[in-house]
Amino acid sequence: MWPERITVCGGGNAAHVLIAMLENSAVSVYVPFADEAERLRAGCRRAGGVTARAGETVWRGEPQTISDDPAKVFPDANLVLLALPASAHGVTLAAATPYLRSGAWVVALPARGGFDWEAAALLPEGVVLAGLQTLPWACRIVPGKYGEAVEILGTKKVVDLASRPATVSTELAATLSQLFHISLQPVSSFLALTLANTGQIIHPGIMHGMFHNWDGKLPGEDQAPLFYAGVTPEIAAQLQAMSDEIQAVRTALIAARPDLDLTAVLPLDAWLRRSYGSDIADSASLRTCFTTNRAYASLRAPMKLNHDGKTLVPSFEARYLTEDVPFGLLVTRGIAELCNVSTPAIDRVIEWAQTALSREWLEHDRLRGRDLANSRIPQRFGIRELSELVS
Ligand code: NAD
């Protein structure tokens, strides 16, 4: 199928890139917040659409409709793109559900963990689901140019895509690669995609490494530290241990179902080399894959202004914890529990994150906390046995 009518959900950085790149398609945009929808409309009107720039390459696209009303943007859509944080997937799919027809494609960029379980529970029969393992672009709306311009700072060499049913993943990857001007690689299943989500390791792992000793005092800097370039040998060791535990989960799953294809679940260093290629100047170690990676060079840790209005303190509410733990690391932890694989390094990060965020997920090494209701662990969707997970 070539998508005739596309609905982009979201009005942030990723949505701006999509609006611009889909310049030759009929595009509607769903932004559920009326003020954000109005700002997006106003920006597009001023500039005649959204421009995305990646070096010398420029795209410009103008949506036909931008609305906070699902009835104006979802009917007749045969491709729905979720350019949203994972916490917004559920409410957005619930808004779209009454209008989506069998055969429509719903694609999450990125999917994060457990997207298929949540979406399948909400969407009508026959809707095809797909998810990308990561957002293909590092992108930021140009300051002061909301609704007008976005800068693409980096593009991943190749990004994995899973679909449900899995039989259409090759067709979906080919079509979406063309639409997004990137290389999408079909992988065997959403389970593989969920475990292969490296954001669940990288973001909470580095946050833990940088801030677990933070004692509430000022960091003594008026600028946030470099995030990826700030990976120390100790942080790299923690990331390696988390990656090793996910590999142990992969091994346990294959032992239970030898025909499962989990080749997409790469060790972290292998994933970095594959995704960033020559952007990494020195790929000799996991640490140098971060510290010499051009695509990561300028990105800083999420910090916010302290009460004094002058100095900076860590922002634990940033997505690196609020998205990547409940929609990433916890999902994998839930899978590990079904496989009886112990995950001390992952648990260390989850325990620190739940304290930092005042959430309850892990209790005495078990997934029992009350805040699991806002996560995508498999147990929430009735998957309580390994056999149910791999069936
Ligand atoms: P953004 O913050 O710029 O935009 C997010 C959009 O989601 C906004 O339009 C916001 O209104 C909407 N939203 C938030 N909560 C919502 C809710 N409850 N219901 C409906 N809509 C809601 O984010 P982004 O940079 O476009 O990122 C989108 C996704 O891509 C996120 O998962 C992010 O972690 C991931 N990502 C982004 C980048 C990047 O460089 N921008 C890189 C890697 C991954």
C-alpha cells in the first residue's frame, strides 16, 4: 500500500521533521492541546509550511489540516504516525480508534517497549501496527520558529522496524524508508524491538551514573554537563552490565523457544557502531563510542534552574527517566522476571530512578509497586508466563 492520507500525531520536534519530509503527501496533524494546535497553524501560515534542514538538504511540507479534534484528522487516514512520547500513545490511540479502519497502518516513532501490547488492546481488529526502535533523527525546532523550522542534527544510518502482523514488515520498511528518506531494517517481532531498545539502557544508565551521588547540593556549574561525552569508565561499566543482562534475557528466551529470531537484540557497543558508523571517531571501547561520537558531541544532561534562579540541578522529570524507565527498562525487567533472569545492574538503576521520581515499581526485587499501572510491563497486559510471552 502507498499511503494516500497520512495523519501525524504530535506537534514537537519529531512531528516537525515528519511534516516537512512528507512534502508530497496529503498530511493532517493531530495535536490534542488547542493552544499548541493554534501555534502550529500560525507558524505554518507565516512560513508557508515547515522547513527541515539537514546540512545542505532541505524539505518543506505544509499540512492540509491541523486540529485538536480527532474527527477532523483521523477519518480516511491510512497511515497514522505517532511522533510522541510513549506516555501519550494510549490516549492518542484511544482518540483515533473510532475512526481507524481495518488495513490502516499505525506507526510509533519510536515505539519504546511494549507498544504492541498497549496498541493491540486499544485498536480495532485489522489495523496494522509498526514501531521504530528509535527516532531516526536527532532534531530540534529552531528557537523562535515553532511551526516554521526544525534542524536535523543527525540521522541514524539504519533503524529497526517491527510490525504486527510480522508478515508485512518488509513492505512497511520499504514504504516508510522512502517516505522518511532513511534506511529501515525489518526485524522479526515487537519482542525483539522491545529488547533491542537501547534508549532504555543509555538514558537511565547515564542519568544514574551522573547523578546517583548527587546529594541535593548545587553541582557548582552554571552549564549542564555534557551527557554522552561525559560517560566515565564507571558509567560505561554500568551500561555494559545492563547490556549484558539484556543479552542474558535474550539467551533465556532462545533456550525456551529455539526458533525465536532475536538477532536484532544487539550488545550496546555493536548497536552504537551500527547506528552511528563513521560519526564515531574511536570505536575501540563502549566508552569511546559515546565520548568520540559526533552525533552526541553537543548534547547535555537534562538540568533545570534551581530555586535560586541561577544555578542548575538535575531534572529527573526529563524523559530520560520518566519515559525510558516505565516504557523501556521496566518492560525489559518484566520480561526478565518471566524468564527468571536476575538483573542486578538494571535493578540498581530502577531503584535509584523510583526514589528520584517518588514512584513505586520494584518492591523487594519484585515488580509489585503501585505505579506499574502507568508502565508497559507485560504483566499489565495479562502476560504472566514465559509461554504466553513467546507464543
Ligand atoms: P517533543 O517534546 O518535542 O514533542 C512531544 C509532543 O507530544 C508534543 O507535541 C506534545 O504536546 C505531545 N504530547 C505530550 N504529552 C502528550 C499527551 N499526554 N497526549 C498527547 N500529546 C502529548 O518530543 P520530540 O522531540 O518530538 O520526541 C518525540 C519522541 O521521540 C519522544 O519519545 C522522544 O523521546 C523521542 N526522541 C526524540 C529525539 C529528538 O532528537 N527530538 C531523539 C530521540 C528520541
